[in-house]
Amino acid sequence: MTEKQAAQRAKELREIIEKNNRLYYDQDAPELEDFEYDALNRELKEIEKEFPQLVTADSPTQHVGGTASAKFSKVTHAVKMESLLDAFSLEELRDFDRRVQEAGVQPDYVVEAKIDGLSCSLEYENGKLVRASTRGDGVVGEDVTENIAAIRDIPTQLKNAPEYLEVRGEVYMPHKAFEKLCEEQELEDKTPFKNPRNAAAGSLRQKDSRITASRGLSIFVFNLQQVRGVRFATHHETLDYIKSLGLPVSPRYNLYHGIEAAIQEIQEIGRIRGSLPFDIDGAVIKVNDLSRREQMGSTNKYPRWAIAFKYPPEEKDTQLKAIEVSVGRTGVLTPTAVFEPVLLAGTSVSRASLHNEDMIRKLDVHIGDTIRVRKAGDIIPEVIAVTAHGPGTEPYQMPCVCPSCGEPVVRLEGEAALRCVNPECPAQSLRNIIHFASRDAMDIEGLGEAVACQLVEKNYVATAADIYSLTKEQLLTLDKFKSKSAENLLNAIEKSRANNLDKLLFGLGIRNIGDKAAALLAEHFGTMQAISKAKPEEIAAIDGFGEVMAQSVHEFFAKSGTQDLLRRLVQAGLNMEWHGEKKTAILLGKTIVVTGTLQNLSRAEAEALIVHNGGKASGSVSKKTSYVLAGEAAGSKLTKAQALGVPVISEAEFMQMISGQESEQQK
């Protein structure tokens, strides 16, 4: 590879890695599997090693990948929260050991499982939890104290604690909690989290700590960052001490003399990792002597006294026995591969989603094929390839009729999924009920999946309107229901009658209409009656709506089943009007782009204010942009605005603008 070729490839790799860093650390929605991401990082490191003149200060090899979200206030870490150097072979571990010995350090190591979650700092003063923060970029993180305090496993008060203590741990989601969350998301036709790590990060970064509390998160503390009032000589001693205070510490932390003994422990952890009730993505070797750690120091990204060994993903071949097709809340048909059981990551797997008709065609799936499966993120089974067609087999064809009601299915323009459009389809009833009662919709506490299943099975509930006819006598026939739980559910149902119109609209499950679109509809038209009579072009005129969304709304209200459901909901006394502050016209006709980090508002909050005041919040700068609202670290959007001559305003100027006090620059 020439230097020119290397420079071009390094540029490509940096762009891909930085994009995935933003998706992974900041949005909890990576596009790449861990091993793919790791391979790209290794390739970039090799190029930079061969051509050191190509190393740049902003290369992802030179800094931690995350940033502090504008949703939370920022925390500057007194002790930098570093990342770890990764190793993918045993020889790399032995190279690490040679570097340790060359530094004059006795090779006594502590080996720990590397929990796959979100790194956090916990600070205690006189035993009381006073602050919790995410790693962010290692120097500046996010204050998530309220959400951390909502996690049951994290004590907010320590006994016999020192004057001040800061520890670092990994917030994670156990497998059982993750599987439960995914089931709930699938039943509500939401896109499930890809793996427990993303689920943990997404759950911890909630504005509402009640959501965090409901997700079953936990933590393992793996490092003492700083302490006052007590001294330690070794890392192993610190873990014992932290454990004695009542904090959950790294499971299976043991001391080993020499690299070969440490490698044996890493191999043993790899052997049992599939049986663990949580995800690990590797094992960590750390120098035990704390004074020697200080002596060895760190690079600008990694400590020199530790290394992480990453386990490869496990893949196996098996025979496809059948494909089962289920029907979701919105009528989407989802095919599931049923195959001969295989052991993956310590558990027996016999089913995996094939997603849709396009995926089946892409893989060229035949019943009887030999297929290759793995667990995405070591938890979600997926089919990744067909390795051999069975003799005399034919390509699988998705059904032409709904497997639940027998009505013809359709594939709408622009969609990958086949869909049953029969509103009376029984398979959709349960999922509709669960969605209607969910937190973001009517928020009927106590009417979760398990209760909804029983209500549908006993024929007490077939539509959302039936919920409002439930009696205490009926509820007492449900499993685990006593008088108090029945009364609580009936009270929650009663309370939901007064919910604002947008909650009801979202609960109805109109295709292509999420909670934000439901709010726009409710605010624009004011009443359910006005929405139901609106023409598609009137709905499409709402800023933020398009023709597809407008058509979905129109078609939904045109159905006779919808009109019957609304009539029954009115009779049940549900609120059918929007109660809220109306939009102003201060920013009418103006398009504003928000970029950078604002001091008092998150980007979402700023964009909501733009829309509330009649403007349009755009994500890209053009000649048609009225203003660019720029905060700290504004990047390419600010540069483009300056090049195009688009006015740039500060947060203070923006707040003046929406209060009706324009500055000279804005006039």
C-alpha cells in the first residue's frame, strides 16, 4: 500500500468509525456488530503504525468515542475515565506482558470479566450518593444521578463509608430483563433494542427516571477512582473494600502471577460466558500494584497497565425445519425461522426472526436448507447466511393470506413488509390492547402484557373500548389478582378517561403515526371529530406531515370499525379534545437549524420551541434557512451558514425572538 492509498483508506476508516462512535455512544443504536467495529479500528491502527505521519489529533485511535449529551447537565471528571486497549489474540496478551516487565513491574495481574454496558462514575460523600455521571468522552460526561438512584442494585447510602469515595462501574441489563423488554417492544410494534448494552444505555439516558427504574438495570463496580480517609496498595484490595461497603463489584475477580496463569483464567471465562446471566464482551487483565500503575501511566486514550481481550462471535450451522409467520399489532407479517437446536453463547437456540420477505429473498431461503446462525450482541439469534440448499427444495414464498384471519395480505408501496389490513383480525387485538394501555399512550398502569393476554383469552376485552367496561368481578378471576390490585387497575382505567387527545390518538395505533405526530394532529385540529373529518390534503398541510402520514390518518378514520370504536369510547366518557397551549405565530414562515451544544436547552427542546412558535426546525442548512441557532462546538452547519450568509443567532437571541423581542440582527 502506498502512502497515498493509506491516507485515503485511513480517511475512509475514520469517517466510518466516528459515525459508529456517535451511533454507539451517543444514540445507543450502532449499525455495526462489535467484531466489525473492532476490525475497522484494528485496520486503522495498523495503517497509522506503518505510516505514523498520517496520525491526526482527531483520529478515533487518539480519543474515547463518546460525547456528553445535551439532554443532561455536564460533569467534568476529576479522574479521567479512560478506555482500554483491545487484544484479539493470546500473542497480543503476551506482548502486553512483555511491556509490563520492560517497565520494571512485577507481573501480578487481576483478571475480571468485561461487562458489556455503559460506564459510569458514582460519587459518595460520607456514604451518601451525591453524583453519578456517564463516561462521555472520558473527560466530560452527563449527570445521571436521578436515574442511577432509581436502579435498585445501587445503594444511595453506604455504611461505614469514607469521607469521600468515587468508583467506576458498568451499568448493564441482565438477559432476563432484556428479553422481557424486547417482548414488550415487539408486542407494541416498536423496534427492539439490538442488544443489552444498547438497552442499558438507552434506559439510563431517559428524561423520566421512572422508565429507568422499570427496566431492571444493574451495575458492577470495577475500579476505585479516588478516595479520602483510607489507603490501598493493590487493586484487589480496593475491590474487596468496595464490596464490603455494599456495592456490587466485578464478578469473579482473581489474582494471578504471570501472564500464562492470567490467560488460563481468560480462557475459562470464555468457556462459561454463555451461561452468565449478563453480557460480557471480553475479559480484562490489570496490573495489581497501584503504585506501579502510576509509574506506567497512560497514553492519551489507554492506561498502559491494563488490556482487554475480546472474544470472537460464535456462529454455527444447522438445518432449517420450518418458517412460522406471526401477525403484529399493525398487521405486519413477520417470518420466524425454526431450526434444529444449536448451542450458542451457552444457551440452546432454535428460532430466529427472518424479518420480512426481502430478507428471505436476499438469503435465498428454502425449507430444509443448512443455515448459519449467530447471536447478535451474544443475545438475539439471527440467520446470517444459507450455506447449502436442501435437495429438491424450492425458494420459500410468504403467504398470500393472513395466517390469523384468512384475509388477503398486501404489500404497500415503499414498504418491505406484507400486511393484513383487516381491522377485525384477531391476531392484532392483543397487540392493540397492549399498545393502547402502554406508558406513551393511555398509560394505564397495571394493564401490561400478562394482564392483557388474560383479558383477551377470557373474552373480556376485544377492543380498547372494552377496557372501560371491565368490572372488579371480572378482574378477580385473573391470575394473581386480589381485591387491591383489581381496585388499582380500575382506578388507573378511570384516570385515563381524562387523558389529553394526543395520548388517545397515539393509543389508537394509527399506522405511521408516532407520539409526536399524534400531538401535532391533536393541536392542529383540536378535536377528534375534526380529525376524523379532515381531508388528506388538510392533514398533509401540517408542518412535519407528509402525504403518506396524511393518507394513513385518512384511511384509518374512514374505516367503519374505527367509527364504531370512537362511538364506544365517547360513550365511555373519554376526552376527545386537545387541552394545551396553542402555537404562536412568532416564527411563522421561518426555518431554523439548531447546531452545537446550547447552555440551557437540549437540541430537542429548542426544536420543540421552534415548532411551538410556528416555525420549522430543519436538520440541514440551505439558502432557504432563516437562521442557524448555534451553541458551543458548532461544526459544519455553522461553517455552511457563514458561507451562505445565513444569519447566526445565539441561544439568548433565540429566547428574545420567541418572547417577541427581536434584536437588530434578527430584524
